Amino acid sequence: MLNPSSESPSKSRKVLIETWGCQMNVADSENMLSMLQEENYTLTDKEDDADLVLLNTCHIREKAKHKVLSRLGKLKELKTQKPSLKIAVSGCVAQAEGKKLLKAAPQIDVLFGPGKILELPQLLKEREKSRLPAISVGFKRETKGYPEPDVTNFSKPNVSGKTEISRYVNITQGCDNFCTFCVVPFTRGREISRQPEAIINECRSLLNDGAREITLLGQNVNSYGNDLLTDSSQSQPNRSPFVNLLEQVAAIPTLERLRFTTSNPHDFTFSLAELFARTPKLGNYLHLPVQSGDDDVLERMKRKVTVAEYLERVHWLRANNPDFALSTDLIVGFPGETEQQFENTLNLVEQVRYSFVFSFMYSPRKNTAAIRFKEQVPEATKQARLKKLNHLQDNITIALNKEEIGKTREVLFAYPSKKEANCFYGRTNEFRLVKVASEHDLVGQTQPVEIIDANKTALLGRLV
């Protein structure tokens, strides 16, 4: 017989949340914590104190499952010492591996995919009643609109452990593009957009709680709202739902900066580029993933854009501001990539001069088309190409950072240094990291800063 107190809604319990992967996972973890707070859970950073350990996982890299299993092995030992401990696994690994993961790690109590995070409270209750693992994966294809958590306390907790100044807001879930290397459509499902009113309300709430910068998130933010269009709105092709959303969020008076990611170049429009020129809150930076600098590779990746079209979008962004900063994602060693095609990627990097690059060796992912492609590139070749790419980009990053010396930039300070007393970190409108010494707390302030030195990681500045 169950102990009645174990089901009492008044009993306070503690949850430890470990978040791996992208910013969207961080935002998902915050939403799950909001729901758990409604069930009288409080956040802890000590696993010995936890009644529930929630692993929110990422599956973008090949070894993600092994990382999760390793962590679950350690938690199994903890659960032996503390049998009442509950272990939940969410996110993309849970969706991709499902019952296989549960079979490999029977210590899991609850397992659910990104499309089922609203079911977390109910899954925990099912686990209590049945004493059997509760599992929920897959996607509700018939859902119209993004599912919203039903919580009475709209205040969104912060699980990043960094700062309240810059916060994340998911605006879409899933992706319809099916790039041949990408597992996202299989782990997060097809694209679903949130209602604009819900997004704006969440932004207002975060700003009321102290945020000054909001980053809107989605696998492809440019296509936000296409699934919400009605027949009447479709008759106005120049009215992009995403541009409309950006304008509405930017109009919130207490917002200082607005950013968004990830932006797929194939549907990045001129009107969106133009919005940067007339909306100072958007800053002078964008993450615009290209993945390769060769047209044939891009076609095999199913990126739906050519190098020339990508460069056209770069031109749109830099037409009014030559200093506009860009970052990107690049994959080396995609199946069939020749040495010349890799050199074309290096040429693109030299031409665009990115502020920084997220570079990866191609990693085969289950269910994707590219895993079946012939001419897989040897690991040693991929490693050599990645090293060469990183060396080139490091030199460009250092050069661009040193070009900042002597300039004065507006810096929004987000957090204090953990290693140095009276030191604070913030970012410029170009998203460059700046370290400044000050005897006064700068967190949350926007200050003019003169750049006096620079390295690959950050700029060093002093208050003007």
C-alpha cells in the first residue's frame, strides 16, 4: 500500500535539473520547472538532496546516448542508497532511443520526448501509482498551435545558473526542412508555432523579473507562424509572421536588446534584413548557419540555398552596416566532400570573416538520409579538416577582436566574473564578449566601454 503522504500535494520536494545541448533545451527545462513548482517542487543543485533528478538531453552528436548512459550509471548508485529517488529523462535522446534506453537503464522512472513535456506532472503521478516506468514519446500531429504549460504562476524560473539579464523564449518547436544530416525532425517533430500573444506575455513576464535581453528560439525561426496563417493572412505575402512578431516584441519599452536563433538562410528574407536597419534593439549580430561553402555539398545536405544566395543575404545585412557581425555553423567531412569542396568552405570563411564559428565533424545520425550516403569520409580526414578550419577561424576572430581596440561600444553587462573580484562580463551590440573591471556592480547596466585590448575569447575594456 502506498504511503498517503507520498501523494500529498502539500509535501515539498526537491528537483535537480541537468540540461544538455542547445538554448531550446534550457528554455524547455525552465518550462518544466515551472510545472514542477506547481507540484511543490523546489530547485536544488545537490543530487544528494534531490527527490527527483531530471536529465534534459541533446541528441545532436553521435555520442549523446553514451553520455546519458554514463550519467544514469552514477545515478543508479545514488538510487541504491536512496530508493525513493526518482529519475526522469527528457529531451531528444529520450525521443530517439525510447524503450531501448529504458531497457539499458531500468533505473529510469519517467522517460518522455520534447513533444511531451506538458505530461511530466502526470507521468510522475502514474509512476507513483503503478510503480512501473512511465514513458511518453512521439508527437501529436493533429495539434494546432504550440502546446502551452498550464501553470498559475507565470513567472519563469531560471535554470541556466548564469544570469537573469538575458533569457530565452521558445517560439517554435520542431522543423520541416529535413536536412539530410539533421536528426531534429525525428526528435522534435514537425514545426509548430506558439501564438504571438503567449510569446509576448512570456517576454513581458521575464522583463518584469529583471531581464533586459530576450533571445527568441526555434530550429528555424524564419518560418515562425506559417502554420498559424489563415486564408486572409496568406493573401498578404509581404506580411511575414516572424517580422511582425519581432516588431511586437521590440516595442516592449523595458526591453533593451532582442536576438533570435537559429535562422535558416534559405528563407531569410530581405524584409527581415531590413528590420535590423530600422530596429536598434536587434543589434548588429546574427547567427546564420551555412554548413558548407560548396554548392554540391549544400545540395546533398538539402540546404535549399546556394553559396551565392547565402552571400546575397550577408550583403543585405552589411549594406547599411559594414561592421555587422555574423557567426555560423559548419560541418566538415560530409559524405562525399572532396578536398576542393572543403577548400571552398575555407574560401567562404575568409570572404565573410565570421566573428566565430561552431564547427563540427560530420556525425552519422539514425533516421537521417545522409547515413545511407556512400563515400563516407575517413575520421582522420575529418579531424585534419576540422583542425585546419578552426586554425583559420581563430586567426580571423583574433584579427576582428583586435580591430575593436580603440573603439567605444555599448555593453550590456550580464554577470560577474567567478574568478576575479570586481570584474564583470557583458556583450556589445555585435555580440562580442567584453570584460571590465569596476568597483561597482554593473550587472543589468548598459554602459559605454572603450576597448583597450583583445584576445580570441574576449575584449578587455574600461568604462567611459
